[in-house]
Amino acid sequence: MRLLKELSKVLSILTVLISCTLSAQEFNATVQVNAQMVVQPSQTIFTTLETSMQEFINNTKWTDQEYKDEEKINCSIVFVITDYDNDRFKGNVQVSLSRPVYNSSYSSPIFNFKDSNIEFEYLEYAPFFYNANQFENNLISLISFYTYTMLGIDGDSFALEGGQEFHIEAQRIVSLAQQSNSIGWKATDGQGTRFQLNNDMLSQTFKEYREVMYGYHRKGMDIFADDQKKAKSSISQEILKLKALNSRRPNSLIQRLFFDAKADEIVSVFSGGPILDIRDLKSALQQLAPNHTSKWRNIKQ
């Protein structure tokens, strides 16, 4: 076992060195592994896992596109480990993503999702490889799934359904990972799963979500520096489009995703600057995201 770990350590180092020679990758990810709930004499394996995952995301070339340093996608992934035994991990993961706003130093949050039920095996210093056509292990699938989901959501915020190819790649990961029998990959695994997240992203039933993600950012946030009143009007109009989605599927996962990411920003946007008539918007917000009622009360206009 010791020899295997040493060989794995060497392979891991070589993988990182090779990856670093590639052209500019897509992500500027920060990964954190919180194992405070686990009684473990040595925390080394959690530190190694954290470093390995962050390097895997940041040093892998996930697309055929070229990203300048300032174009890299900023995201945060926090794994909370609740149980660890013999290289088996259980817990949850919080994934957060933002995208830059044109002519501004501001980054707009676009994804904030908690996966409450994750499990995987990890041998310390084991190398990370993504194979698009084969299931490797549940940890690689977890990381790759959220990486492509983030690429998809980021792409959707810049062009109408601009992230389609990445959501489809995430769908491929879901399909391949179903052979693992780990929870979260199948339709029968319940609500708020990876399967449901990906299925809803690609479903026409929830098409307004991706339409609004595009319009809210390109027609609203990205012109904010040039014309605040027009930007606020556009953002309001885009949010109101979610009423159609809500009428079909009230309180859907995809709708909650939108407001979990955007609630604070919406309050900020409509609490200053040029004054608009937002009575319809405030009424709609109460209906669309009642769990954020305390925040909607803080809108001052």
C-alpha cells in the first residue's frame, strides 16, 4: 500500500507538471475541503485532496476555446466532509460561480448550489484524469460534472443558450456515472440532485431560466456602467419573464437556483440610482422567491 501511494504521488506530480504546459485553461477555481467534523489523527489527506482537486480544475483544458487570464472563470467549491473511513468520504459540496460585468470591476454571482449528498473514494496522491467516454470514479465525475455545469451557466450568461455544448457534456457525465450506484446521478434519487439539475437545465419546460440568464446579464448588468436606468429596466423585464416558468412549475429547483444566486444583487440594483416604477417587480419577487422575502423588504425604491 505504501509503494502504491508513493507511485501515485509521483504520477500526480507529473500530471500537474504536464498540465501546466498547456495553453491557458478556463478556470480560476478555489477549492476548500472542510473536515472539521471528522475525527482523524492526521489532516494531511484532506489537504492533499484539496490541492489535487484545485489543480485538476485549474490545469485541465476543458474546452477548445482560448481564455485570457482576465477571462478565466472565477468559482469557489467547498467540500464539507462529514464522514471518512478507509479512503471513503461522505459529505456535501457548495459550488459558487460569478462572471465579470463589462466596463466594471464587479463580478456578478450566477450560480450558488449545494449538493447535500456526495460520496466518493480517494487514495492519497492518486492522479486525476478526465475521460469523456469512460467512468473513472465518482470523485472525477463529481468535479467534472460541476466544471461543465459551470461552463454551461457561464456560457448562457454571455449568449442565448451559449452553454449548450457544456450542459450536454455534463449530461454525458451523469449518464456514465449512473453505473457507480452512488446517489445523485439517477432520476429516482429524489429532488435537488445532479440528475435533476442537469435535466432541468436542458429541458424546454424551464427554458425561461436560460433566456433570463442571458438577458439579465447582457441586456442589463453589462450596460449598467453606461446607462443605469436602461439596465435596471431590462433587468426588471427579464425577472418578470420567470412568471411564466413559475406558473408551470412553481418553486422549481431551477427558479430557486436563480434567486439563490441573484437575490442580494437584485436588492442592490433596485435600492439606488435612477428611480423606476418597480411595483410589479416587487410583487413578482414575493411570488417567485418567497424564501427571500426578508431581502425584498430591503429594496428602498
